[in-house]
Amino acid sequence: MPTDNPPVITRFAPSPTGFLHIGGARTALFNWLFARANDGKMLLRIEDTDRERSTDEAVDAILDGLSWLGLDWDGEPVSQFSRAARHREVAEKMVADGKAYYCFATPEELTEMREKARAEGRPPRYDGRWRDRDPSEAPAGARGVIRLKAPVEGETVVDDKVQGEVRFPNKDLDDLVLLRSDGSPTYMLAVVVDDHDMGATHIIRGDDHLTNAARQTLIYQALGWQVPIMAHIPLIHGPDGAKLSKRHGALGAEAYRALGYLPEALRNYLVRLGWAHGDDEIISTEEMIEWFGFDGMNKAAARFDFAKLEALNGHYIRHADDAYLADSIARILPEIDVDTPLGNNLEPAERDVLVAAMPGLKERAKTLVELIDSAAYLFIKRPLPFEEKARRILDEGGSDVLRKLTPALAALEQWSAESTEQAVRDFAEANDLKLGKVAQPLRAALTGRTISPGVFDVLAVLGKEECIARLQDVI
């Protein structure tokens, strides 16, 4: 439902150190849905301040992953690194306003503080030794850092839309570094300044950032800026309850595309990892936008389940437009690691054949890769290679049945699923055979397999000339 002023602005802020992993994709989806549900905007910020690990290839992969998932952002992506001068300006103003200070503690002093805290059973914290000292006391030529002058008493409250009211004792939050000695901003400062300047009204991200929310709240308060509304969503875990890793499916969005998942199915699956609308499992994107809000978000970690994702993907494949599925296959052919007679390119004539065969193909497939595999019989070159079971059916009397059947099929003037089915049924009845005793060797001869779409659909799609040729090959 639309909100009053100010307009809702969310942001997705990935680090370009790799692909758009599945947890990041879900965070982007939640931000996108909340913005669309409230007639707002989702902005995109690339947090590329780690120059050693950030790459242009990773930026391209993130943009490509978002586009494939259908998560369009508003405006141009913002580079955090390009805003370093603005970050420095804010840090220096905080010093001038008495909200931050220069610290010249040496690495040796910081190490000593950490070791002392550890020995006393305390969490390592900076001891504030430069909070009230004049920078003129610093050694000549020393380049200090800028630290936040954080409150040492009381507590900071994060009123989170998912986690509820979370309180943090200020003594545990530390005088965190805002600007490093080389003049580069820290993550904490850069995020606050960028979110403020971009006008972000809502911050939706993983609950591993909950402590960061308290620290960033202190920076907002020191600057006199309004703190955005926070919503920290639960992380995604593997089926075993452990943090999601590659062995569980923590892959990039491009990997799911290459595995043959449809973007609409992946959106539906991801939205259910941490959000629910009653008992609804199949949720269209339009329904997601209509229903999405904080009320449906869960506190508990969600568990990733490939079996559920596959089942959901199978549903979307069965209900998808046949031409759309063919075009989706064409897009992933260059990316998949599967040996297929289609190669890595779908020619127009092959696409037409695939679209015609799709009603029979899509009923069994759970992924586009399975669709491609089951469609192999359409494009494979004669003579066909045979699976062991298919070869056994033909060797154990199947070829003899087909030798008798083939003239009846060759005599058909009208070639369709209906006409070939009638011919096969008439043949089976005339020869006192069960339909399966004819259909099984027929399927084996035409596809090289024992499992395929309906055999009469196979006959219709392959066409009379190709079918008779394949039958002649085995008899």
C-alpha cells in the first residue's frame, strides 16, 4: 500500500568481490518488493571501497544477476569509492563540531590494549586515550585516524521492524574509526553518509548487520541526521541448520540460471525464505508486490532446500508459455555444462521444433537443463545411440514388433498424434498385443530412451519422414 511523504527509498548495496550470491539476491528482492509495494524506489550502490578485492567483472556480474532476476533499480548505480571526498568532508566536520577526534595511537599501543582486554576477559575496545588530547601532542609527522566520540554511558536502541527493540550498552560500542590514517573512509562512515545522501528511508539487510546498526545509529545521531527505518532479516541456512555455504547452494545468480531455473521461480522461492503470506506457496510477482511488508517477515533463519526449489521451478515450467521456454533455453545454452546435440546455439528451425514439442516435454521437467536433455531426441543425428534399457527392449522382440508395425505407419496419409495413435492401437488389437508392448519399442526406436514425452507426441513432432527413417534403422 502506498505511503505518505517522504517517499519510500530502499537501497541494495553489494560489494563487488564476486557474483551476486543467493543471500544477496534475496536481500535485493526484499528491498525491491518493499519499494514497489509502496510506490517507492530501490537504489543501487556498489560498495567498492575495498580496491584490492573489487573488480569490474564482479560489478558486471551483479548487474547481470539483478537484471536476470527482474529486479530493476532506479537511477544509475552509485560507486561508493567515487564518494571518498564526501566521506572525508563529513569526518572532518565531525571533528570540527566536537563529535569526533584525531587519534594517534600506534599499532603497538592498540595491540597492547587488545591483549590487556583479553587477559582481563573483556571484549577488545579502544580505551579512548586520545578523546580529550590536543592533536598538537602527536609525534611529528604522525598521521592519525579520526574516531567517533561515542557516548560511554547509557544505551543505544535499534527499533527494528523484524527483530523488535534491540538495546546495546554504549560501553560496548567503542569509539570506532571513521577515517583511516591514509584518508580513506571506513565502511561504517561511508554507509551512513551514502544512505543519508541517497535519501534512504528504509534499510533492509541481513541480521548479521544488527550490531552495525547500533554503531551506525551513533554516527547518525552525532551528525544530527534522521536514522532510517531498519529491518534486519534472518540469514539463510543450509538444510542442516549451518550457515549457508557453497555445498548447500550458496551459488551466484548466474549459476542458478545455468542450472536451468526460471527467474520467476527463483523469486518465488527466495521470497518464502524469511517472509510468508499465510500458507501461500505459489506467489506471483504481482501478488508479492501487493502483499509484501514487514508483518510477514520472520525472525528465525530460513533453510535452503534444493528439492523445494526444483519442485517450484517445475510448477513454473509446466505453466510457462512454450515459446518463452524455448527462448529461455536459447539463452542458457552457452552457459550450461551439458553435452547436447543443440550445441551452444539454437537455430530458428530448431526453435520451431522445440516449441512444437514443448507441451510434451515440459510436463516432466523440473529445470530447463532437464528440458534440454529430454529434447535431445529431437535433434540427435541418425543412427541414434541407445540407452542400455532401450537397446534391451529392441533386442528382446521389440524390433520384430516394429518390423510389422512400420508398414502401417508408412501407409498413413495424415500424420498427427491422433492418427498415429489410432494406427498403433489398431495394430496392437489386430496382433493381440497390449498397447505397452508396441509403445515401448516404438519409444526406444524413436528416442533411444525408455522415458520420453508421450510417444504419439514424439511421432507428431518428429514428422513422418524422420520417424520412418529411425524405425528402418532398427529393423
